[in-house]
Amino acid sequence: MVTTLAQLFVNTIKSYPKDDFMLVKKEGVYAPISTREFGDGVRDLCLGLHSLGFGKGDRLCLLSENRPEWTMTDLATLCAGGLTVPIYTTLVSEQIRYIVDDSDASVIVVSNADLWKKIEPLRAGLGKVKHYITFAETAPPGVLTLREVLEKGRALGASNPGRFEELVAGIKPDDEVTLIYTSGTTGLPKGVILTHNNLITNIRTVSEIIEFNDKDTALSFLPLSHVLERMVMFSYLYKGCTIAYAESIEALAQNLLEVRPHLMVSVPRVFEKIYTKVMDQVLASPALRRKIFFWAIKTGKAYGALKREGRKVPGGLGFRRAVAHKLVFSKILAKTGGRVRLFVSGGAPLSKDIAEFFYAVGLVILEGYGLTETSPVLSANTVEHIRLGTVGKPIPGVEIKIAADGEILAKGPNIMKGYFKKEAETREVFADGWFHTGDIGHLDADGFLVITDRKKDLIVTSGGKNIAPQPIENLLKTNPYIASVVVVGDRRRFVSALIVPNFEKLQNYARAQGIAFENLDTLCRDKRIIEFLRSEIDRATPHLASYERIKKIAVLNRDFEIEKDEITPTLKVRRNNIEGKYRNLIEALYEEDAGDGRNGG
């Protein structure tokens, strides 16, 4: 049985020889990398790092976009007995400095000259770093190229045959394998220590409950710095899948058509954008085509509901579903390459309406739940056992219970070793052997887990009503005119919201209504626009309790940005930062003399 990630790598290279083990875009086309070529690269890089004095327990910071070299460096690091410290490419230099310093890293690897610009100004102050390595063909003074390190490794392998195997054999399941800094919606990021066993148990379990194999091609899209994408990447390797690397979020639609993947992991934001684009095209189409589309969706939802419940589908409904597929669904599926068997959604809650829409079309989105601290999966829907609006049942080997205050507690072999250099914070999240997730939720009658919100994000109105903002925000983001939203109102009389509109659609609406505007700022301040967005919000939330309804809004003239510390690299909202930045605008919504209070900002 495979018990370490190093063993996983060795087993994969032996078990799944293929010419297209990985696919990467080169000169405009996807080029293959064979299993042997990739395996030799990992082996040589591992020995190259070893020749530089990098060994057991040492830490390597990896700053790169998704590419085969990212995975190769990660595997080489752990095969050498070290810990990979992934860094998001979107972080600014000061955030990078904190992670490099706090992790005590001795090696920094960067992919290109642009990312080196984030490291170079820090270099003089990074006294613990012994080596800098770049994937680029040429390097600044004092920086090694990947090619040079690979050459060192080949030389060591030739002079000391069997050294790589000795290094792999020396790694134990309880050895630390990675230090992942949480993106953190509040406070400084904390380094999460995960062991080989933490990740291996999660990989094996997920691979058992979700079917994929060496005949499948997976598209790697989420940053590999994200614990979910990284664990899934190891799972692809474990089962011998072909792995293709997406170029960017902007190129994702084109990459789907080029790669034609069978599976992909993403975040709700991507599915929301696909849904919005489809609906935009439908609403702009002729009346007959719209009628056929909505008939097809209605048919698909009825068919999907019976299928999820395991009930027999009447022959007439099955025939109508086949017609709907031919007329409508096949065209939507074609935009994903036509071979997608399933998508996996993680990182944040997915709107039930969007999940139901895709299921009706024939695109299964399996939503799961977990944290960096849990390696990461705690629960997951599967193709056989799926309930939309939930994050599935606890995976085998994981126990989940709900505390008296609604917090989700977990136990399992995938729970982290602790926070690096933070004993007090580690003790704080463990009690009686249970890990405190900080999330609020409940288990339904059949054992499916439903996430309500982050414990720290819950809004308590001055009237004592508890309100979870995320479900309301997810509901509003299904509206085509709303791109982002942050619900506010803690200790206030009522709930309000900061709205980031879909600027392209809002501008089109304004022009169609004859509403003149000079720029986005004047557009967002126009009372007619504010009133329109308010009516859209009211239309989207008729079933909310009265105390959950949005009473006032402020319309922002730009989206939230990672660089401004308003959202995390995984696109989670940093509520405290946003509420602090827009404090005056929020206060104005609650002033008695603010009139309607629904002013732009």
C-alpha cells in the first residue's frame, strides 16, 4: 500500500507509462510530456536539490503559475524529504516576505522574470535563503536555472546510483510534507503543517468514492497553491490520469475546447460566469429559441430530480430529456469540450440554483467541503449519492459532529499536525480531540452536511436575529446584473449590501434606457441605476425572511481586488477589510437622514 507521496510518485511512474502523461501549451498548441520524461525530471531535480544540501525537514518556497515544472518541483522536494511551501502568484512582495521568513525557507523557486521581480527587492533581507532557482532559460546573477539543477542531479545519480531510492525509502508517513499558509480572511496567514499521511489518506479515500482513471484527461485550472487543486493533482497522479494545464482564467474557455477534459476542479465563481454567459445568450435570442430553452431546462430538472432520488424515469420524460439534450444541452456541453463527466466545486458554497441548472443540462458538479487544515476534504457529494444544496456526506474515515452553537467539528487522519510556530493557535482549534472548523452548519436527516456560513461572519442584528450572509450573497450573484456582493448589518437594525454590478451588462441597460453617464462612477451613483438594482435584488430574494431582506444598498464602481487585500487568492471575501475600507459608505446607509440610503459609492 502507498503510504507516502514519494511512494505514490514512484508507483505512478512504474504503473502508468504513456506518451501524454501531461499536456502543456507550447507555441499555441498543447504538447505532450511522457511519463518517463516527467519521472526523470523529478528524479534529477530531487538529486539536484540534494546536492545543494537540501534535505529532510528543509523548506522550499515555490512561486509559480500552474505548469508541469510546478508539480515536478513539488514532487522532487518531498522525495528529498523536504517541505514545499506554495506561494500564490497574486501575492505582493511584502506578503511573500512574511511567508518566506516565517517558514524558514532555505530555497526559493520562481517560474519567470516577472515573478522574480517580486523576490528581487526582498533578497537582501532573506538571510535564511541559501539558493534561488528559476524555471527561466537565463537567470540573474546568483540564481540557478532549473536546467543547471537538473544537471547537478544527473551527475549525482551517475556517481551514486540508488541514492534517489534511498531518499524515498527514508520518508515515513508521519513526516511533514508541506507548509501551506492559509489565505486568511482575517489576520496574518498561518502556516498549516500537513504530513504525508494527512494527504495520502485523503487522496486514497477521494479516489475510491469518485470514479476516474488512467483513460481520463483532467484540466488543472485552480492554482496549485490551493490545497484542493494540489490534493486533486496528487489524486490524478495516483490514478494515472493525463493532466493538462490551463493557461489562465481568461483562456479557460478556449483550453476546454482544446483539451476536451473529462474532469476539472474549480470554484463557484467560474460556474457562476458560465451560467451567466449561457443565460445572456438565451435572453438575447429569438422568442421561440428562448421558449425551447426553458422547456428543456424544466424537462432536465424533472429528469434530474428523479435520477438523484433513485426513482424510475417514465418513458415519456426520458424521451423528452433526449430531445432536450439534442436541441439544447448538447450545445452547452460542447462548450466544455463535449467529454466532461463531472466538475468538482470547492473553496466556497455553490448556489443550489446553479448546481441544479448544470445537473439538468447533464453536467454533474460535485460539491464538497474542507479546509487547508483538513488536507482538505471532509465531506463530498458523489455521483451515486448527491444532494444539491449540500456538501455531501462525511468521507470514509472522517467523523463530523455539530457543536451546541452550530460549529462543525471534525476528526480524521487528514487533520493537520498543527500551525507552524503557533502553539496557542493550534490548541485553540483542537478540543477533546475534535478540530474546530470555524464553520456553521448542520447534518440533514440523511447525513448530508449543509454549510451555513463562517462562524465569524454571522450577522447578529440589533434585534437579536442571526443571519448567515453567504447564502444571501450566493443567491444575489445568480442575478446577471450583480458580479459581487457583501452583505452587512452586524449589530444594526436591518441588513444592507455593498453591490459590485456586472458593469458591461449595467452599461448596456443604461444605454437601452437612455440613461447618460460619463464613467462608471457616475453610472453607479445614478438614482435610476440604484433603484433598478434594488428591484433586481427584491426580485431575487422573495423567499427570504423579512429580517434577511436587503433594505438598502451601496453600489461600488469597481470589483474587489486581491492586490487591495479585499479578497483572498481563492476569491473569498475579506469582510473585515472591506467593511473597514467602506466604513463611511456603510455608516451612511444607517443614518436616519440618509433618505432612501441606497447611494452609489
